[in-house]
Amino acid sequence: MPTENNQPNIRTEAVAGITTFLTMAYIVVVNPQILATEGTGISFDGALTATVLVCFTMTLLMGLYANLPFAVAPGMGLNAFFTFTIILGQKVPWQTALGIVFWAGVLFLLISVTPVRVAIARAIPKNLRIAAAAGIGIFLTFIGLKNAGFIVADPNTFVKFGAFGWKSLATFLGVGLTVYLLRLKSSLAFLGGIIFVTLIALIAGWVETPSQIFSLPDFQSVFFKLDIWGALKLSLLPAIISIMFTDLFDSLSTCMGVSHAAGLLDEDGQPKNLQKGLIVDSFATFGAGLFGSSSGTAYIESVAGIEMGGRTGWTSVFTALCFLPCLFIAPLAGIVPSYATAVVLLLVGAFMFRSVGEIEFENLEDALPAFLTIILIPLTFSITQGILWGFIAHVALYLLAGRFREIHPLMYVLGVISIGLVWLEHGNF
């Protein structure tokens, strides 16, 4: 069990754990809704069960093994990449896509238990890490605007302004309510926005009430249905690498940022139990592939529980226990319309984009790789393309600018690997 030098206050840790759960409970509905988008073939009930299993088991592991007050759940952005890029865009069967997630987790684990983790963290420029987060933010916002009916496809201009109807208005009212609750620092902000729009839909008759509220978990649809060997095609290697890198960026930034904010540092000023935390995150990735979900990662919403006094793994234990009852609410969660969860996509997208101001744009060799990363992620519907072309452009432009001594040796390796991965995925010479 998690312990500290000073005996933790169990009541405080329990309140903190419940608070963290409330701030991220939206993922129980949002993640399965994204994964079960029409055309993927994934069952909503199965995806919900998988989502809850990832949240429960990995958050519990974070508490018991890493002794950190960090909650774990399927990552926003990666779930969209998994659905819209890998399955719908590249026409990869969902079973194989789950295999991709599994192998990304295995790579992540190998990196987490070796010095490679530190080397990669130091090698990749800050500009590119921030740009990846900003690009994913635009990606999520685009999907949210589409789900709200605010933008639609057009054969001539690719996209255009949609018909702004009552459902779109409900979405933006939900955004307004959520922003208001966030200003009040309410732990129910995101969940409140989703519930508000869903209630409007129920009252207006846009959705039907379920015949039952509760059901047994679905362990038949996607649980352990991954195609591990089918995911080992060379053409799928870029997707595996991209998920691994995105997970690494996300985990490092979350663990380091939250640890510094909460004062969870060792005598050298480094985040406590960072390696253990990253190992749990790697388990959350290949574990998600086994359960039937996109990859899991530590959630920045953990800050909410830490602000309530959570300082040990007990906070994560209580958060994990809060997720267990969610295994039985598939019928209730199924009535939530996509324009209700669009509230979360729009705001999470905005939060991920706001760090763009930290990018250094003074020199072209710094600005262009970051710009390519940001713009290619939403325009190609692929985190892969943004990351790979960002690596390639960084090395190439620094060489052209005569700044080759400033390129980390590992970035040369990553640049060459990126060229190879682009050729494997899209080469047609």
C-alpha cells in the first residue's frame, strides 16, 4: 500500500481522490463515443467497459506501485488519432489498431526502464514538444466543431460553415456553462456541460430515454480482441512510433508539471518516482490495447485532487474506486449525443493550444518545424505526420542554418528514422 514518511490523512486523500474523479469522469462517456464513431465497427458498450477498466486498473496501479496522486485514463487526442487516422483514415481494422496500441506500449515500457527515456527527453527540442500539443489541440477542436454541426464537409472548399441549428446552439450554451463553472473552479465543470446539453436533448426529444439505466459490463465485444501480429506490418510502424512518442511527451509533461506544481520533488528537485510513473503509463498503453481502448496516460486533471490535499498514492486508490460503478452505466451513457461531448473536445482543444505562445518564432529554423508540426496534425488528421515532419524539418533547417553543433546527436537518428517512416507509409516513387 502507498506510504509516506508522514502518515497520510486518509480523509483528505479520499476527498482529493473523489475530486480528481469528478474532474475527469467525462472520459467515461467521451472516449467510447469517439472510439465507436460510425464506421469503426467498435461497440459503444465494449469501448465503455474498456475505458473504465483502463481508468480503474491503471489509476490503482499508479497509487499502489508509483505512490503518486495521478489518475490515468485514455488520452484525449490519441483517441481521436486512433479513430479518425488509423481506423477510418488508413482503413486499418479496429482489431489491428488495438494491436498497434499494444506494441506502442511495449516500446514505451522498454524506453521507461532504460536510460533511453532521459536521452529522448533531452534530445527533442521544447519547440517541437509544445507544437505537438498545440496541433493535437486544433485536431480535437476540429472534431468538436464537426460534432456540433458548426462545420461540415464541402466538395469544393473541403469544409464550410454548417447549418447553425438548435443542436449547435445547445453545444455552445454547454461551452458557456462549462467555462463559467471552470471560472468557479468547480470539479463538475466538464461533466456539468455534458449533462446540461444532454438534458436539453432529452427535453427537446432529440434523443430517446433508455429502456434501462444499468447493464452488465461488456467483456465480449472488444476485450482481448486485438490482433497483435497483424499490427507488426512495416507500413504500420509509423503509427506505433507516433503513439509511443505522443505518450512519452504527454506523460513527461504531465508528471513533471504536476509534480512541480504540487511540490512532489525529491532532494535534487526532480519529480518523485518519475520512472515508476512512466512505467505505469506504459502499462496503461499496452493494457488499453488488451482491454479494447486507445492508449491511457496520466491526466493533468489530477491537479484538482492535489489542490484538495492529495499527496500520496492513496488519492489514486480512491479515484480508481470511484470508476468501478461506471462499468454498469452503458445504457445511460449511450444517450449522450455527440454534440454534448463536443463541449469537452472544444475546451480541451483550447487548453492544449494555449501553450503555443511559448514557442520561439524568431528564427526560421525554429519556427518552421514547429509550424509544420502544428498545421500538419489537423490538416492530415494524423499526429504521425506532424511529429515526423517536425523532426525532419528541425534537423534539415538547423543544418542549412549552420547550427549543426546545436543538434542533439539523437535528433540525427530520429530525423533519419522519420524519413524512413514517411517513406514506409507514403512512399510512391
